[in-house]
Amino acid sequence: MAAAGAGALRAGRPPETARDVEGGPPGRIVAARISAGGAGLMSRGVFSADPARNRFARVVCLLVAALGWANIAILGRSMLAENPPTAGFDLELLLTAGRRVAAGGSPYDPAAVAHGVQARDLFYSYPPFVAQALAPFAGLPTWLVLTGWCLGAGAGLVLVAALLARSPIGRPAATPPALGLDAALLALAAAPFFFPFTVALLFGNVDAWFPLLFGAAALALASRGVAAARPTSIAGGVALALAAAVKLHPGTLVVWLAARRSQAGTRSSHVTIIAAAIATGISILVLSLLVGGLGPWRDYVNYLSLGSAADLASRVNIGPASQLALLVGDSGLARPLAFVFAGLAIVATIVAARLVRDPLESLTWAIVASLIVLPVTWYHYPVALIPVALAAWTRSRGAVRARAVSLTLAAAIVVADVAIALPVALWLAVALLFVAVRWSRPGPVFVPLGASDPVGADAIGPAPVLSA
């Protein structure tokens, strides 16, 4: 049958099933094992089917990672030594609120917003439980907490990269050996050079943890008829609830999950994620009320009303409402436009859930929509899309467009870094990410020798293979 399949390829017509190529059972994804052409194609990427090349690439990744993370450490130390410190100021706001809670007071300071604020002014505006959770660490020096903050967020990103390589949403049609290790090393090397993530780390912003939290949610998603394990689904729901409880806007992903059609055989996993998210959210609220009572939550609502008059128009606020208001020269338009774009973002979330079949692309639309629900979108907010980029890279390994995906993701990093001088240009990097995600969709593959068999194929059914 393999000879018949080869003849079909030479004749310019695709074999009808996997049996035509390798004698495999019908209904499997077709993976043409071409030892010379396949290995040659893959060798053009960072990692390849050549073990020696892979070992060299891993050593290079470790060296680049060491340089990048050492640079962050040196930069952070110099910024902390300034007076006042220019590193960790977002984290300092959280620790100060934690100190107020530890002293028996409210985490909020009405004086900070009593006389009017600008979009870029700094004040604690998170829900009470964030300060309550940080109260035990409030007595520690900021530099020590910031160090742990950076190490924890970086480790979380690397862990997510490794796990995505084996997850339903990030697993390629045929998994190359040690793909999880390669993904982790590549993430470790690239992360310190992705400026939005670097900024989140050095500022001590909560968003530095979003690659971990959004990544855990992505790990729980089904793809190609394959559902995540129940513990993974629960962990994904918990992570999504934590992200939403801290920053509110990730809560729109619950809307996305509720609106999305579950794939055949994956409904229970889908329901588990939503149930875990809701249960975690309720638990957080109950624990917060038990610790601090209703008072901090009343203060929170009042505090939000005091800050609602902030001037949102700013070049560093890359949200569409802010940028459109600046474009027309009327900063007063930013607030009413923010409500309009928030509504449009919710609609876009539902549309993406219902109409975009590829779960990774649909998730990308949902995350981008969540970034513009709130009236302020800072330069570092798109770090929530890092798991999407990682999944696009891992699932494209061995595919025809693997090299194109890698180059597009690299271009997105470069554009994002350049955008630090013109923050609104960061949306161009997001557009490049969409291109990479679209090109990474499962399709014809070259399978390197030694790779595992295609996964999730039985749920997809017969598919055409490469034509001549």
C-alpha cells in the first residue's frame, strides 16, 4: 500500500487515507515520513530532526537566556538604587496596601484620587483580596519581594511553555522528541528580550504572572477532539478565576467559554473549566469577606467611583478609546468611547467563540478583546498573549509552514520591542501574532524519524496528504 501511496503522490493526487501512505488505519491524520525531505525542511528552524543540531541549539538558548536574565537583574538593581526607585513601583503599591491591611485599615487611600487623576497616575485600585493576600509579605523589603516576583513569573512562563507542547491546543500532529524541553528553553531565552514582559517584571506588575495564568487556562482547552485531563481542566478554571479576580478584564474569557461550542466528547471538560472558575471566584470573595468583612469592598466600590473621572487619553494608554480621542484632539471623548469599545469587545468575544473553529485562534481573539474591555490598556498588557505564541510555535513543529511561523513570531517580538518608543505600534505585533496563529493551524506535516505518532487523529477523520 505504501507503494500505491507514493504512486499517488507522483501522479499529483492525494491518497485517500493514511493506509495509502503507511498502511495505517483509515481515519488517522496522514503524516508522510520523508526522511530526507522532511529532515531537510525542519533543519531550517532553530530545532530540527538532527540531534547534534538540537544539542547545539539548546546550548545557545541557555547562553542567550543567561545573558538576558543577567541583564534584567543588573537593570533592576540599578533602577532600585535610584532615588526614588524606578523599579518595583507597581509592586510597592501592592505592598503598601498590604501594610494598611496588616495594620487593620483599608487598603485604599482616597486622598490619592480626591483631586483628580490622569490615566498614568499610580494608586492601588485592585480588589481587597489582593492586598489581603500580600499582607503577610508586607514587612519584607521591596527588593526581596520583587526578586521572588520576577523568578516566580519567569519560572511560570517556562513551565507553561513545556506543558503546552504536550497539551491538546499546543501539540503538533506528530510530536518531535523533547519538544517540551525545546519549547521551555526557547521561552527561557526569548522572555527577557520581549520588552512588554521585561517591563512587567521590572515594574513588579501583576501582569507578569499572566503568562502562567492564561497559559494554565489554555492548557485546559480541547483541540481536535482531544480534551485535557480533569485536574488540568480544574487548574485552568482556577487560574482564569485568579486572573479575573485581580484584573477583572480576564473575566470576559468566561463569557468566551460559555459561548463556545464544545467539541464532540469534550463537553465535560468544557463544563469543568467554567465550574472551577465560578467556584474559585466565589471562594475568593467569601475568604476576603471572612478576613476583612464588608468594609473593604464598600471602600473598593467608592474608590472606583472616585477614580472614574480620570483623564484616559494618553499616548501610553494604547486602548482604542484613548488613541481615537487623541487622534481627533478631544480627550473628553475617551471615556464615552471606552464604554462603546467595551461593548464591542464583548460582542467580538461571543462572535469569536461561535464562529472561529480553531480553538487557538478563537482564544487569541478572546484575549485581545479582553485587553480593551477596561478603559486603560498599558504597553505590558499583551503579555497575556505569550501562551498563544508558544502554542502556535509548538503545534507548528514539523509542519510545512513551521519556518514561516517561527519567523513571524520573531518579527512580532521585534515590533513589540520597537513599540516601546511608540506604544500604540504594539498592535502591529498583535497582528503578526494572528498571522502566526493562522499559519500554525494543523495541516500537512513532515514527520521527523523518531517522532511520536499523530495525536487526536481519530477525532478528525480522514484528511488529504501532501500532493506533488
